[in-house]
Amino acid sequence: MFPRTAEDFLEQNPNEIAEIVVSLFGSPSHMLPETITALPGRCIEALVLMHYAEGYFPYFYDETVIPNWSEKSREAALALLEKYPGRVEHLGTFQVVLIGENYV
């Protein structure tokens, strides 16, 4: 396990491949859409992206800022299902995109 940002994972060693890439509890909503689309090519078994659901804004911190690209990021994750095997699940206020052969 190597906890780091998706951007660091993609940039620090362009040849590195992970077995599983997981981003939970709204953190993918902060990733640029280009980051989302680059991740499937860098993992072998699975990619798990848990975005905030459409229209949801976390209110637990007043200073929480959702970037203006968060909806495009969520849409980019959904678009991965057109190119890769997987599925989408809705879990409360989250949209979870699961990419990988085991999630079909």
C-alpha cells in the first residue's frame, strides 16, 4: 500500500502499475477529469472511484470547496464504463464506479 494522490501516482513514475487503485469518500470529486481517465491504464485488477453523487454537496465543513470540475470528473468516471468492464453503484450520497473484470 502506497497512500498518495492520484496525480503523484501518475506523475512520479510513469511506468509504475498498481494492482488496485482506490479513492474513497468523495476524494475523486477533487480530481481533474484527465486524471480519472488516465487511471485505468495504470492498474491491473481494479479501480474504485467513490465520487459524491450528482448534486450532493458535503456540508460537514463550512470551508469544504468542491472544485468546479467535480461534475465533469464524476462524468469521466462513468464514461470509463464504456471502455472498461465494470459497474456503477450508488451508496447513500456517493456514486461508486468499479472498474475491473471482477465487477461485471
